[in-house]
Amino acid sequence: MQRCVFLLLVLACAAQCAKVLIMPSSIYPVHRYTMKTLAEELLKRKHSVTWFEYGWKKSDVALPKGVEEIFVRVPLKNNVIRDLYVARNHSVHDRIWYSDFEDEAERTSAWLASLELCDDLLSSTDGKKQFDALVGRQFDTVVVDDLYNPCGLLHTGLQKSVFIYWSMTALRTESAWAHHSPSPPSYLPVHGTKLTDRLSFTERAFNLAAYLRAIYVHQSVVLPRMDNIFKKYYPQLETGAFFMERNASINYVNTPPIFDFARPYMPRVNFVGGLHCKKAESLTGELKTFVDSSNAEKGFIVFSTGFTAQWKRAPKPLVNSIVTAMRRSPETKFVWQYDAEPIPNLPPNVFVSKWLPLQNLLGHSKCKAHMSHGGLNSVVESVWHGVPVIGFPLTVSGYDNLLRVTDRNAGILIPKSAWNADNFEKAFKDIHNNKYKEEVLIFQDMVIDVPYTELNHSAFWVEFIQRHQEVPHARSGADKLNILQYFLVDVVLFLLSIFVLIIATVVYVIKLVTRTIFSLFQMVFGKPTSAPTTAAAQKGSSSKPKKAKKVWRHGDRAPTKTYPTDVHQENAWPNGWGELTQLGMQQHFALGRLLRKRYVDDHPGFLSPTYKAKEVHVRSTDYNRTLVSAMSNLAGMYPMGTPGTDHPNASTWPSNWTPIPVHTDNYNTDFIGNMWASCPRKTELDQFIQSSPEYRQVIDENEEFFAFLSNKTGMSIDIYEMYDLYDVNFVETKYNLSQPDWFTPSISKKLWNLTHIKNEFNYGISKPYVPELIKLRGGPLLKDMNERMVAKVRCLEQGGSDCSWIKPLKYYAYSAHDTTIAGFLATLGDEEEVIGGIALPQYTAAIAVELWNLTDVGPAVKIFFHPGYNQEFHTVTSLTKGCPLNLDYCVLSTFYERSKIFMPKDINEDCKPKKRRAEFNSENNTKRRFSPRFH
């Protein structure tokens, strides 16, 4: 009979007792400390608990008796990780005490360290053997730490077990994303932002950026690395880390339900924060004597800094400020968790110890406040025991934890910037105000006045999983949606398409009805109708331009040079340095076709369909790439010559090719096309600018960058080499040529920015603003255009012996460089952004200056800009400084007058050295900025 009873008891236990596996992260000991409380409760409920942990060293936190602990020591290979998490002598541990450092990257760094830890575990023969053995065992419930425990997550994927995913923090953005709990950044602050749930516009914008960053870091940095490790050791594994996280049956969050700001969450989310909290036990020894001796009114304040803060690394002035504030508060006693060298002349009202029984102190009747560094567990303990908090945040995460209490007026927060003796003393005094105690008691009541404790709650769900395994009804249909479906992007686009279609249909119907009515009106009354035309609209009407002047940049080319250590030297380019490529020829051929459309097709009669020598004149700088660009452009502009007239009628002649002359001049004396032609006065002005404080500031700020580049390139580098280095990288990358590891995108971006800054100095449009330099660089081209337009008008109106060439000439083009266009743009510049930047106009960028004879206006100028290959011309006349803002033309006389300041009278005279300082203008430059929009 006794045997039968015993057998029934064993069977009953076997039916109800669960095999539970708990896997915490070993990066921070507080994770082990928190999760061991659940293990202890499960043992009391007669469950079997296995504890698996892997790390560089075993934690000092003891586990309850009866837990089967499996600890795998992983060899430590990375010295940085050793300093951060084992020896704890990394500079981070010093810097957290200073106001300019809040360890914003703490979580990302810990994730990367944990990934390396998991990789090292699986790469060792013994570690992988023990891990595989654990995967082979069967458990009813698995509890996994969701922070810094990739191998724990891998275990669930390999075993396909139902598991509880336990967040050791509040509900983080990436965790909520995994289980589809809504986290609208419009009112839910992202952890690490120091924000509450009352957000202004700028705060919501910042919070959205932080939300996207949190998702990006976890989804695009952490999880892909995790997947790489998983596939490395288990190539047959089908489930990725993202879906492993999503497959959790239950999610634990280490805060009480009412602790965080109010938010929505899924049924599978359970708040278990505070499960380790318990009623205070009696103190003993010196600590008891010290605490009991405090008076009833002022009592004592406990000051704790958790597992990780090291007072031996705190700056002496900070320690002295705290001691001073405590000394100034003699009626209040202080119990301080302090692990550094003894403090000389320690005030008698201060008790220091390396470790404190925090909950026993918080539960003491004379405890008036808790000065906390912001550790989540310690802050929750303060609320659970109803003790106001003085916030002493060491990190941004600690700040956020403390904010959950102080925002409810249950404590005082002292930011790092306010750490001094006076503010500490004030906080020690103000915390005795009854309002803080009243608010924290309300907060405490909301946390503990629940039908069950968090500990019972957490144990219940472990047993629930044991009984029911999966919990499908706690999941939402969002699990089956992709990101576009989840945010209704497909639906919004569909509805928007319908809306646009309806609007387009309505507009089309209105136009159709209008045209029908006008046609009927014309049939009945015998004359066409027309809308009323104002004088302003009539003014300026004309059929076609009278003359068009163009300046364009050459097409795509090889680099003009490179640096000594570049593996791609001149032999990498078929025609050598700086020569036009086949792509560059195609680009200018396309630009020629675009110009033909405008001046032959769109304005019939302006230019003849075939080349006429008296109509067209093209001038190029004396460089192969500009000469070949001009020839390619003209081939596109006049593609269909007449055999026997425009070119020889011979079978050996290239089909339809019409040879068209391109004129050039000596590069050293070509002031129109060459912005760097020999000009001593320009050299003087450059030297004046280089001696300015603004220029020197740029040089000084980038001295280390220049030294770095000099070392890597094998040549002396200063700001004048920025463009050449950027150009080499830009061109070589476009042609898929390998780049050195040091030539990163950030280096290229910095080169681009410095090129832009250098060009602003070169063209005199930065601070200091030097109009004389603009005149010497872009002025000759501006003057040439103005004088040719004035001469054209004179010859058309009055004639003259010198008009035989000018009068029939309709099209004058300059084939030049990015510097030519940049210099010309500087002469047009408004005090705001004008055409789009002078740093580096694209290949085939072009400016068209057209002369029109407008009704009731007379000679007028229209200016158009072509940004680059495969783009159209657009008008910029109204954006030109000195021209009307509301018209698409500028009267020639007005344009000429506004140009005078930048037109040299005699360039040869103006270029002579003056030996006097430039005329600087410090007021114009802040408005006169050009954005670097070209590439």
C-alpha cells in the first residue's frame, strides 16, 4: 500500500514538475542577480532548474542551492574587451564620471562584445561540445536573456523550443519591434534620448531619428552579425536571428507595469520588474548602530552605485564635492557605497562600505532618500520601498531610468553638468520636502497594490508555458506582414494613386469641355476666342532669340594625375592623364543633340539645320579634353550634313560627318577660359586670403588630416590637393578600380567638403568676401559675353564696317572647365543660394546666355543652366543678382550695369601686382554661400 502511494506521488510530481533552462548574459553581473530570483522561486515550486552561462570569468553572484549550473569559461582574446568587462580598466570607466561622456554606445559595444564571446564559445572544441550537449537535452521551458546573449538565442533556434525572452531593461524599441508592440515615437521616448512622453516638435523629430537608429542598429548591425556566426557553425540552420527573436512565446520586461510611461503592448508581454524586491530584514553590526543613531526627522540617505561604478576612478574634485555637501548637512546621516581609498577627514555623519544591503536600508523606517546612479533594479527598489530618489546619473541609460521617477515628482535629478557641492547640498536639503515622499508613496502604491507579485507572475508564466507550450492567441496578425504592409504603405499608395487618377480625369474632362465650348463659339460667331491678356503678359513676347552664348564643361575624363602610392598610375588609362573618355564623348554628343533641339527644332529659323560657318563659332581652351568635347558636341548638334555640300560625297568619308572648326588660344594667356592664367594680382589676393583668420582656422583644424593624407599618399598634402585626391577617388571608383582601405567614404566626403571650402576662398565668395578676385577670375568671360551682346545689338540696329562677322553670328560657344563655370557663377551670384554651387560643376554642365529682342522691352538677356548629363536646361535669370525676381528676362542694359563691378577694364593692367591689401567685405559673405550640389 505504501509503495502504491509513493508511486502515485512520484507520478504526480513528474506530471507537474517542469524542467526549466535559464540562460542569462554574463556581460553584466546584474543580469545573473536578477534572474536567480526566478530560479529560487521555481525550486520552491519543485521544478528542476538548469542554469547555462558562458563567459570570460564566473560571476561572484551565488545561485540558489539545487540549481544545476553549467558554466563554460571562454578564452579571452580581445584586449579591448578584457579592459572593458573583465579587468575594467578601460578609459570608459574613467570617462563615465565626466559631464562630456554618457556612454551612449554602451549597448552597441556590449552587443558586439557578446557576439565575439558567442563566436569564441562555438570556436572552442570544449565549448561547442557542451553547447551541443545542452541543445540535445529536452526542457519544458527555456528562459533566455534578450540582451547580449546570442548563443542563448541560437539554442532556441536549434532546439526549436518554446521560450521566454527576458528584457533586463525597460521595453526597448528593438524589443517592441520584435513582438509587434506599437512604439509610436510621437509620444513614446526612445531609451537614450533623455525625453519624457511630453514631446515638442523638435523633440519628436529627434525621437524619430533615435527610433530609426535603434531599429537600424539592431536589424542591420547586430542581427546580421549574429546570423553570420550561426551559419558559420550551423550551416543547416534555416531560421534567422530576427525570426528567432520573434518566435518567443512570452516576453518578460524588467520593469513593473506602471513604471514606464504609458504605452500599448501585445498580450505576450509581461512586466516582471521588481520580482527581486522583498521586505527589509534587520541590519547588523556597525551599520545598524550607525543607522539607528540617526534622528527621526532627518534620518539617513543611502547612496548606491551598483555593480559597475568604480569610485577609485572618480575624479577627486567630484569626491570632494560630495564629501563637502555631506559635511554641510550634519543633521542627516549618509550610508555610501564607496570602494576607493579611504577618504581623509571623513565627516562623522558618513558611513562608507564597498557593498550595501540596499533593500534592508531602503526598508528602514529612518531612510529618507536614495541617491542612485540610475541602475534599473536600484531605482525600482526605491519605488517598491517608497523612498524618494536623488538622481546621480552616470550614463544616459541611468538618466532615463531616473527620469521615470523624477518626472512623477518622486525625486530630484542632478545632471552631470550640475555636479558640485552646492547642488548636492541643496538636493540633500530639498529631498526632505514632504511632496517627494507623498508622490513616491503614490507611485509605490500603484506598483505593489496588485493581485499578485511580479515574482509569482513570472513563475506562473513559466508554468503556463510548461502546460500549454506555444501561446498562439497572444500573437497578432502583424507577424505575417512585411514592413510595407505593416505601415500600410501599399494601401496609402493605392489610395493616393486613385486620388491622382480622379484629379487627372477631372482636369482632362474640364479641358475637353472647355475646348468644345470654344470650338462651338468660333463656329457660331466666326472668330477665335482668346483669354484676356494683360499688358504685363504681352510685354516681353518674342518668337526666338537673336544670339546665344554657351559655356560648357568638358565631358567625362581620366584623372589629371594621382598620388605616388596609388596602384593605378597613368598606364591604367588608355589615353593617359586628363584625356576625354568614350563616355565623355557620348555625353557631349548628347548635349549637342539637346542644343540642336533648342536652337534648330524649337526655334525654327534661328540656326540652320546644317552647319553654316557665319552662324556658329566655337572656342576651346587649349586642352585635348575640351577640344574633343567641342568636336563631339558639334557632331551631335549637326549630325546630318549634306554630301557634296557640307562634306565630301565619297564612300570613304565617315557617314554624315561634317568637320567643324574649333578655335583655341594659348592656355597661359587665355583669361576667358582659364581661371588660373598667369595673373600676379590674383596671386597677391590669394596670399591675402591665406593670411586671414578664417583661412588659418581651416588649415589649423585640418592639420592632422593633412598629415594623415601625406603619410598615406607619399606626397606633401595641403588644402590645394583636396580636389585632386577627391577626383582620383571619384573617377577610379566610377570605373570600378580598387581603392586602398584608408580611402573610406568618410575620407572622400571630407575631401569634398574641403574642396568646397577651398573653392570659396579661391573665388572670393567666402569670408572674407573679395569682389576683386571674382572680377579677375570670372570677370573676363562675363565681359566677353556682355561686349559681344552689345556689339550684336549695335550691328543689328545701326550697322557698321565692323559688323560683317558679328551681324550674322548667332551662336558662340566656349568649351572649357569646371573652374570656368565656377568663376562665371561667382559673377552671377545672389546673396542667397543661386544656381547650385561652385565647388565642382558636373561633366557637361553648361550655362546659356541668350540675347532676345522683346516687344516693348527691347534687347534683353535670358540665362539658362544645364546641371549635367541627361538633364534639361532651366531658367535662372530671376535668380541672378541685380535682375528682376518676377521675370524670366533681364533687360540688357540692366544686366550690363549689374555686371560692371565684375568686368575688368583691362585684364593685363588689372593683373599687375598692386602690393596693397584686398578690399574685404565681411558682411556679404554669410549670405553669399553656395551649396555643393555637384558631383
